[in-house]
Amino acid sequence: MTLSHLSALMSSELKGRMSLSIVDAAARTIARRAERRFWTLAKVAHDVPRPIGVLLNRMSDLFFSWARRANVRAGVADVPWTRQKSN
């Protein structure tokens, strides 16, 4: 099964109710955190290799796609994220 069968996203998605999906979503969170820290470092240490930041970004995209695919395989629909109004 390829990722090409996934429907186009119109909003951010919350990963859901399936354990493999949760693992993939957690991996994406870790990759995104690493990416943000990398770019913060890159602002002060100009000799860091930029492709590392690009790789971290692509890894988070991959984990996101895998989480969606795990949900599709389990028959779990995407849950659109909506911003909650703050008090």
C-alpha cells in the first residue's frame, strides 16, 4: 500500500485511536522538536550542515503520512483539528 491513496488534507489532523498511529504521531512530534532545535542552533552556529534540517523536516512529514496510513488501514477516519477559543 502506498501513501498516494490518502485523501488531500484541508486542515491539520489529530492522530487518533490506533496504537501504530499514536507511535507514528509521537515520532513526528520528536522529529519536529529536533528540527526546531536544529534551526535554532543553525542561527548561531553557521557551520552546521543545512541538509540535516531538511532531513528532519522530511522525517516528520513521513511519520505524519505513516500515521494517516495506519489509520486508513485500521478503518479509522481522520479527525480534523480545530482551534479552541481561549478564555
